[in-house]
Amino acid sequence: MSTDDNPVLRAIRDRRSIRRYTDEPVADAELTAILEAGRWAPSGLNNQPWRFLAVKRGDPRHERLAGCTKYPHIVRDSAACIAVLLEKEAMYSEIKDRQGAGACIQNMLLAIHALGLGAVWLGQIINDQALSLDALSLDPAQYELEAVVALGHPDQRGSSDRKPLSDLLLEKL
Amino acid sequence: MSTDDNPVLRAIRDRRSIRRYTDEPVADAELTAILEAGRWAPSGLNNQPWRFLAVKRGDPRHERLAGCTKYPHIVRDSAACIAVLLEKEAMYSEIKDRQGAGACIQNMLLAIHALGLGAVWLGQIINDQALSLDALSLDPAQYELEAVVALGHPDQRGSSDRKPLSDLLLEKL
């Protein structure tokens, strides 16, 4: 199989941030499949420090989350938001647990793309932990918010590009 | 398509850490496809702070890397090691750039699995930055080592399990 035909490599290459969504809700079976993908991320010592809270449009916490970001229209427009948290008691290394959270989020973004849905990784929303955790009625002593993944049925085509590999490789193969 | 048949969801669920490899080398075309997968990771502000250095078995740096970890046999046995680094000047947020590195590493791990190869994310090797960067002849003022991905043709079946989703979900869907 050439790498062009490989469905996993293709998903990795073709996935883009999607910031506009139709009104169609996302089924619970789809949300479950997405969270399952997050669950299978690797972690140092297999500590699995991540916790998830899915908040659907219509839930008052969904609108409250919109008030915690510079991009309220994305949250408001989304069918659901998945808050990805680290349980502080389950952490063993700030660096590695946050890297693991990134792996977990990427698994979910790829799953969302593979299901024909669209999403964006909201990062700015974690800057004010107290505000965002309060919107979710979660205790900042217990949780660190890593990101909010806003998702829905895509109402746009994603764009954005990447540096050529030659700019990232410290040395030719 | 059911989620069971979805090749992306399946790869996410079936990938495991592989720590034993055959003697067969990994082709440059495969290494390129793996690094391409890393290149397509998302980053905050699309800053793409990651840099890659691939070191193959036989390269003196490959053996030097083995001296930087509690798991020298894994490095020694691997066909190649990919050092994933952050270029300090390109970083904008310690938390988000490390999360991004995690997303980048996970893309590569999934690509490796999708190509029928196996890998393990070595995290302990980053604890002594000075030692590991010195083994790679890289400047610690310029780079932060995020992980080393050891890879090759699998000579074992992976195992390891995960917590049930119900333990990770703060609230039922």
C-alpha cells in the first residue's frame, strides 16, 4: 500500500481545524467513539491522567464556556465541546502529562475527522483556568484544563498549511 | 461505516508500545512518511515549534543515546530513533508547545503502526536534557528534547490496557 492510499496517514495529513458547524447535533455514539479514541492515548507509566467532560449545545455550561474565550462564536456554534482535563492527583510529570494530553487531544481530533465531523482545538480558553473551570463547575484544586475541543458537522472546508519537512529536519535522512 | 471498521479509529485503538524489533532496517521512504505525519500536527498559532533528528542504528549517536536511558536495550535494538525537539526560539507557551509535541509524537506513533512497524515513546530519556542533547551533539540553549521515538520492525505483540471510559468521564453523556 503506498503511503498516499494509507487511510491513517491520509487522515493525519487531511485533517484541518474546523471552526464553523451546521445545526445538526452529534450523536452520542459518535461522541463515545471520539472519547474512546482519547482513552487509548499513551501516557508515561500508563498513568492516564486525563478526564473528559462533554458539554452539548443547550447545556448552560456550553454557553458559559463561550464567555471564557476570545472566540465565543466557535463555542456557541459547536454541537458539543469536550473539555480535556488533567486530574492533578493522577499526574506524575508536568511536561509528560501535558504531552500526553496533547496525544489524547490529537487522537480525538483524528477520530472526529475520521467520522466526517469537524473540530478545533481551543487553547486560548485555558489561559484563565479559574474562569473556565468555574464555567464547568469544576474545582481548580482538582483539575487542570488542558484544552476544549469544539466540534460539530462541518460547515466550512479547513485550510492552513505547514512548513516543509526540510525546515523541520535537523539533518537529511 | 461502523466505528469498528473505521481504519483510523482501529489504528488508534490497536496501537501499542513495541519495545523489541527485528534486525530489518526501516526504509528512508517509511521514515519520511513518519516524519510527514509529525509535520501535520496542529500547533497553537500554527507555530510548528518541533524539529526532528532521525538517528539510525550504526550511527554513533544511536549508541550514545542508548547510554542516556534506563532502557538501553530498546534503543540498541531499534532500527532508528527519532528525537523530537522543540526549538526554543519558536516556542510561545510551555504548556501548549509541549501539548503540541505530544500531538506530533502521537501522529508519528500512529503512522508507524499504520505502516506495519512498531515503536515506543521514550520519556525517561528526556529527564537529563544535558546528557541526551550532548549525545546528539545538539545545543541545550537552542533545543528542548521532548521524547525519543524508538522504532523498527516489530518482534513482539504489544499489550497494556486502559481504564474504562466510565472512569475518565466526569459525567455520563
